[in-house]
Amino acid sequence: MKLYLRGHEDRYAVEQLQLALFPEETMEPVDAPFAGDGAVSALSRGSVYLTATAKITLHGKTAFAMRRVKRTDDVPTVRRLLQNTYYAAAMQLRQPPEWGSLSGVRPSKLTTRHLLAGGDAAGADRLLKDAYHVSPERRRLCIEASLATVEAAKRLRENDISVYVGIPFCPTRCAYCSFVSASVERLKDQLPPYLDALEKEIAHVGKLLQQSGRRVRTLYIGGGTPTTLSTVQMQRLMDAIAAHFDLTDLIEYTVEGGRPDTLSLTKLKTVRAMGCDRMSINPQTMNDAVLSCVGRRHTAADTVAAFADAKQAGFEGINMDLIAGLPTDTPDSFASSLEQVLALQPTNVTVHTLALKKGADLFFDRLRLPTADEVRQMLQGAERRLRAEGYAPYYLYRQKYMSGSFENVGWCKPGFLGLYNIYMMEELHSIISLGGGGMTKINLPGGKLERFHNPKFPQQYIERIEDVLSQKDVAFALLCRSTR
Ligand code: SF4
């Protein structure tokens, strides 16, 4: 679907909204007027008013909207004007989406900000309803996640940070994956030099942490699938972390087991003995036919066995991920997957919605994907069952290209908030990320953020490790100048 801007350059704001409101249409930015289907977002600046218009033509039907505000240079106000105008036009052509005109990745940041500034849940609800047209169900999720965030924020002090360590390797590549993760089947040789480089970065960051006097509160080893590492490699990695980081004040240490086929009792015991207290074991579905379809070489039985091993190894906090919208899956089969997961009684369940981004294997063309309505049924059923079992939502986020433009929600039993997920997603404090693809985010005064990217691919990371270390010096210098 074409998108042409006239009189403004906030392409991101309008593009995100168009993607969210018309997920079935391919985005096609254009820089000249056109005829036929597409959208035009325009802004004119008068001496008293800013006037925005949006004209959208789809399948031969045209909708038009105009909105104005008192002239201002305030970027968020202008952005809201453009988005509200586009939304008003779009609503003449389609049903209101669940998230209304909210198109960002972190919808709960709005309500969290409202609550942290002293507002209450009723005010947060009005904000989502009146300014963004969010549905009652999504408002409830959002506000509950924000209330959990407020609780998590109480555990933080001025100098706290969290650390992410990335292992961008997986046993095989899932068909829906758009992450840079490398399959160890293909790139086995890169693992040892990758770990060498990562150890260098761990040692360097350890020094910087000590000099800066920052406390590490949560530590997350993610991927990829970190447990793709052998038990010996896992021990080596966690030894390096323990040797160089002061973990005295750590309140949560997570390892993403991810794929059950990478977990053994010995490996789990090793990880637990190194201080990790939270494990993620992600079946995605408990339907073996669907697992096989998406190229995950494990079965539901492997997940059950890995869960039992994790319990035996002493893990209390265990998260399990499911994905709604996988190819060939149905609402009944998804509900059955959830029941099998609930029977294991994990402390956390994260319900994702499939997001098929560029980079995912194209073979999806040949498979039946659940419709947006089926995905809605899956999510509604999951919410009902999770609430009945005593779980509550504690964090949520959205991605581009999600089925039905829904969301991913982390659910937990009382007392089992996934703190790293909250701190990272709500951007409550700085996150130092190590390893290939890691993104360090330094929180600056005034709610601003500065991002530092490590090279994406393992080989680049290995080759450019000295640059990575220098960049960490810059990030920490900035961190020390900031307050939180
Ligand atoms: S486990 Fe996750 S990161 Fe690895 S290939 Fe599958 S989707 Fe990608």
C-alpha cells in the first residue's frame, strides 16, 4: 500500500500506524503523488493552526479526515495529530483494531509513565480509551502490566543496571525466525572464537562496572539459544561472568533454555549451581505436527522431560513460551498446548503472537496460517485460562507484522515477575548488552536513551571485538554522566 507524505517528514509515525491498521497490505513508501490505492498524509502550518489531512484509498474506496490543533513545534503533539488524522480516515474503511491508534512497540510505557507520575489506574484507562481508542481488553492488559512495572520499579535504586549476554546460536533455525541466530549445524567452528571474544568483553565490562560503581540487579543470558553451548562451554561462560562481575546485589539471573532439545539434567544442574535461578523452556506449541512444520526438531515429550529435569535441578522460576498463529495450528490445538503447559505448572507463561518479519523463511507461502480471527480466539482463550489458573500479566510488547496486530504478553504467578523483562521493555534503567547483536541502552536524564549496537553476526563480532570494547568505554562514560 503506497504512502505519500506532504508537508511533513514524520514517516515513521504514519508508517507504523499504517502497518498496524492494514497489516495485510505491503508497505510501499513513495515520494511523489500517485493515482489509485494508497494513502496521503499531509500537514500544513498556518499562522494559528496546524492542519493535518489524511486521504486513504483502498480497493477503490476513499476515506478522508482532517484534524487541527493550535500551532506548535512540540514533536509529540504534531505526531499525535498526524496519527489521529490518519486513524480517523482509516476507521472509515475498516473495523477499529484492538490497540486503536497506538502503533508503538511498548504500549504500556504510556500507562506506566502515568502511574509513576502519581496517576491512578482509572486515569490510565481514560488515557488509553479517549486519546488512543484502545479496546477494553487491551486497556486492562496494559494497565495490569503497568501496575506490575510500578512494583518492579520499587526495587531499583539510582545506580542500578541490568546486563544481557547474547549467544546468537541455535541448534537449527526455526522457519519463522527473523533473528540473526546462526545454526550451529552450519557454523559450529565459530562457537569457540565467539566465546573467546565474549570472555574479553565480559572481562572489560566487569572492570567498567567496578570503576563506575553500578550495581547489576538482573542478568539475562539470551539468544538465540544459549543452551546450544555444551555443558563445559556453559560452565566456562558462567565462570567468566562470576569471575568478573560482582553479583552480590543480583535479584534475578535468567538463562534462556529456549529449545528443550538443548537441555540435559547435567547442563541444568550446572547452570543452577552457577547461581541462575530462572530458566525459560520454550515449547512454542505442544503439537508435534506444528513443531515439525516450523523446523523445530523436538517434540512435546522433550519439553515435558526438560521441564522435569529443570525441577530436579532445583529451578523454581520457570517460564514457558507459546506462540499463537503458527502455521497449521488451530484454536483447539493451541488451547490443548496451553493445557499441557499449565499441567506442568510453570511460574511464568509468555504468550506470543506470530510475527513474520522479513528474513523468516518463505516456505510459509505453502502453509496455512491461522486467520487473525483464529489468533484472536487463541489469545482470548489463553487469557481466560491463565487468569483462572492464577496468572496475571506483568509485561507486554508488540512487534511489526504480528498476526492480527495483537501483542506478546508475559504472565506470572504471584511473586514471579520476570524483572529483567520489565526493566528492559519498560526502559526503567540502563541495560548493558554483551555479545553479537547486543544493544546497550543508556538511560539519560529527561527520559532519553542512547543506544550502542554490537555487530550483529558472530563472525563480525569476533573480528571487531576491539571496537566493541572501545564502544563500551564510550557507553560507560555516558552512563557515569547520567543519573540512572
Ligand atoms: S530458537 Fe528462537 S532464535 Fe533460535 S532459530 Fe528458533 S526462533 Fe530463531
